[in-house]
Amino acid sequence: IKYVYIGNVSTQEKITDCFFDKTNELFAETYTNDLTKIMEERLDQNARIVREVDYGLWCLTVDKDKYIYCVLVAKQYPTRFAYEMIAEMKIYFESVDYGAQPAKIPSEGSDWKALLDLCKQYNQPTQFSNESKAKQKM
């Protein structure tokens, strides 16, 4: 996991983001530029969208309320785990009552920490793979 982003597609307003590895902050402008281009595309609701770039894979989906959930991963990262993480992000952030529109989530707040914890959990995808667990038991 390199970077996570949640935002509003219509307004292109960021709700929150998280650099799992602080060294990736050096690429913040590149990530922002690429996300802007992606959000300008016609994005189908609830579709699993993958965009390959030189530095990894953008895995994203847009919900019915036009909120975009993005995870930037290394090219070799299994996309099914990226989408499992996105599903968990959606469940968590939909359960938080933000009123009519989610407010920006401040860094270091409890919601942001929950996002960081989710990044930590999904950073090692082999721990989620039943196949890997079976091989480890052999």
C-alpha cells in the first residue's frame, strides 16, 4: 500500500488521504495530478477500476453518492486485496455520520487513524490469502 484517497468526484474535493509510507509523500503532486485526470473520466458507479501507471496501480471505485475510494499499490500487489480494503473503507466511512456530506477528515484524528490501521492490515496481503496460510501449515 502506497497511498489511500477518499474524495468527492463531483467537486474533486479530498475528504482524506493517507501516505502509508512517508517516503511516498515526495510523489504527492504526481498522485494528485493522476487522481485529477482519473476523476475527470466518466467513472461508472460501483465499477472496479484499475489504472496502471509507471509507479504502481490505482485501484478505485465510486459509490452511489459519488465518493471515490482509491488505493495506490505496487504493480505486483494482488488487486483483489486492494478491493477488499476499499470495501472495508467504504463500510467504515459510511458508518460514520457526517451529515449531508462528509467533512474533511483531519490527519491524526480517530477516523484517520482507522484508515492508517487498515493500511497496516492490508500492507502484507499474504496474511489474508487462504492459499498462503495453507502453504505455511504444510
